[in-house]
Amino acid sequence: MSLKLSQHAPIGSEQSLSLEKHILIVLGDETQNDCPFLQIVTSKLARTAGEWKDLQKTPLQIELMNGGIASVVIVLPTLTVFQKQALLAKAVKPLLDESPANIAIAVYGDEVVREANACASYYVVTVNAVQLPTRKKDQKNNMLTEVAIYGYQAKHAYGRVNARVAGNALCRSLTILPPNELTPALYRKKLLDLANTHGWQYEEFDMVALKKIGAGAFVAVAQGSDPLDAAIVHITYAPNDAKQHIALVGKGICFDTGGHNLKPAKYMQGMHEDMNGSAVAVGTLLAATQQALPIKIDCWLAIAQNHISPLAYKQNDVVIALNGMSIEVVHTDAEGRMVLADTLTLASRAKPELIIDFATLTGSMMTALGDRMSGIMSNRPALACKTVGVGDAVGERVVAFPFDEDYDVDLDSDIADIKQCTLEGGADHIHAARFLSKFIEHDVPWVHIDLSSYNRKGGLGAVLSDINGFGVGLSLELLKRFAD
């Protein structure tokens, strides 16, 4: 999405806004004096028995004399970033519903408030203006081409926001693709094209290579598919000024039937989205590239499907992972931790200073948190705390869960080094993280993000689409702070 941005330092007045047809009016407090079109606003509030303070929770849409519309909202500085973004998304929706070519953002309040609200509003407008893939023949294709900001002129062109939006858009666009359009082979082709476009180094470990190096956990899952088009894809962004080295790891299960432990139809619906973790990793890589972060980033993607076939792995199989550990298979629908195990081993052998993995991994995380937040675990308590703080700062909330080693006893096996999972359920999100930790070599600092909030009906926070790109903003900010 290519947008023209114009910035106007003077406060927006009825005169300066008179030619705008779609306006987001963001007030920084309950003071009415600065509000443009005040007579129209007060008239509508009176007509609808509303009060001025209601605009703190429910944006007001007004019709302008020029035939356009404006959405008026009060965004107080006491709101959290998530609250601010969610409120702005409600205000933006009626404007974007008309598929405008231009949107004006008019901010009011003191300079600090105007700066914060201008940046937040620009992000919410642009991230929701993205055109996502669709096969509907009557879909509107009108695209937002220009954003004008009144009341604050930044010394920059919001490049960091644009990079975050680009990464979020790539994540959502990949995740939303139907499974017949994103098989492992097709996904690998898209990733190669992206690598060529952005100057990334590209490497693949296909099934032949994975068998040769002994990646038995990954192969166990992927061997049930026909064709055998699964692979671990390794993409590298390596700027000349890189001072740190970070690895991103993503679960890329393009469709998950559950394997021999077949999912019922209700729970198989939407399982083409089980590759979202890999999409978050690639989206983060794109955003970091566009921001030219001085970090070497290795992006490791476990691209496969979990199918049922005579060759598919089954309960009580014992397989040998890349690090030599034997794994007793307990449930074939716990395939994500299997493909990630070998992928994490490969990532850790490069000895990065940090590994972040992303996965739509466990139903128990959804049970614990619902779809409003995601859960994290880390082998470094300070890193877990930092990640929670970063999530609050960018409006992508995460909760840190216990990572105590006494959970390991639940994964003891009589016939192998470790069980893949248990059949009792319970704290499976913690068991999954404890399992994954066994495959990280060299004691690399690591944070695991279980994406329970990647899909929420009606959107989440800043993003109005069900598939919301959760994790890109969080991980991008982690990378930036690491670079700083």
C-alpha cells in the first residue's frame, strides 16, 4: 500500500477541513471549544440524548455540509495503548466502510497529546485500510491513497508506523489465504519471491535433506503428506551494520487435520490458519527490513501439513529428533511442537543472542486467556517480564505463564527420553513450552509466544479484521529495543 501523507501543523478548523469528505476528529480532553463543526456535534448529541462525555467510549458520526462524514472521539492520555487503539478503531470504521480515497485526521489538545494521538490515529487508519486477499467478485477495490494530518507535524513521515503496517499486512495476507492456495510448495515459492524482492538470503531444508541430517521430529509429521513438499525454510536479513544476532522461529502448518487423531469438523474449520506463527515471523522480518534495523535476523519457518495417510505418524511411535532425543508420540494433533523442535535446534546452533518463536500451538492457552491476549513463556524470567511490558507499550497484550521445571515430570516416558504431550490436557501450554525448551542448544535466551489471540471475531485492538496480525508489533518492538 502506497500512501501520500500530508501534514499540517495548524489546528484543523472548519475552514481548513471544508474540502475533506472523511474526517477523524480526535479530541484530547472534554473541552468543547477546539472541536470543529461544534454546532453539528452538539445538535446531534441533543437529538440522540447523548452527552459530551459519551465520546470517551462511543465515537459520534456526524454528517457534514459538504456531503462528507466525520467521526468524533475523545481520546484521553490516561488510556492504555490498547484502549486507545481499540477506541480509535471504532471511530475509524464508519469512515473506512465508505472505501474513501482520502482520510483527514484532525487532532486537538496540548502538543504532547496531539503528537501521541496523531501517531496512533495514523497507525489505526493505515493498518485497517490494507486490502486483504479475497475471492468475492463484488468486493470493493477502492484503496486509500492519501492521509492528511491536521494539528501536528512530525519531523518524520511515520516510517516506523509504515513498516509495522507492512509487516502486519503481510502476516494477515498470508494467514487468510485458503489452503489450496498455500500448500507448503506454494508457500515456499512465495517466500522465495519475498526473499528475492527484499534482498534476503534464502535456504531450504527439504524432506530429503531433513532425513539426511536426522530431523526425525519434523519428518514424522511431514511424512503423512502427498506430495512430500514440506521443508524448513531459512531466510536471513544481514545488514552490514548488524551489531546483534536474533532468530525468529515460526510454526507453518498450512493445514492441520489432526492426523490419525482426527479433528471433528468444528475444530478442523479454519486450520489453514495454523501457519500464522510463520506469518508473524515473516511479517516481523519485513518490518525490520523496512526499518533497516541494525540486527542480523535469521528467520526459521517450519512449513508442513498434518495429514492422515498410511504413512502418517501415529500414537506410540518413537522418533529421534535432530538433537538426538527420542520422543514418544502421544497425540498426533500435537504436531506443532514436533516440527518446532527440530527447527529450534537448527536456529539455536547458529548461537543467536535471542530466539523468539511464534505458534498457534495449544488449545489450553485459548482456554486460559480466550482470544483477547496471547501467552508467553521464557527461559529467562527478565525476558518474560520485558516482553509483557513491550506488549503493553504497543497494544498487543501478553501474559507470562510459569516455566518451572517440575512440570517436566509429566512428560516422563517409559520408552523414550520424553513424551510429546499428555492425554490429560490441563497445563498443556506449559508442557508444550517445557517440551520445546529441550531442543534449544547452547542455552540461548528464548521467548515462546503462543498466539491464542491471532484471530478474534470483529478484530482486536487497533485491527478490525478477524485475522489481526497479532505479534508483529510486539516482536518488532522487542527487536528495536534489542538494537538500542
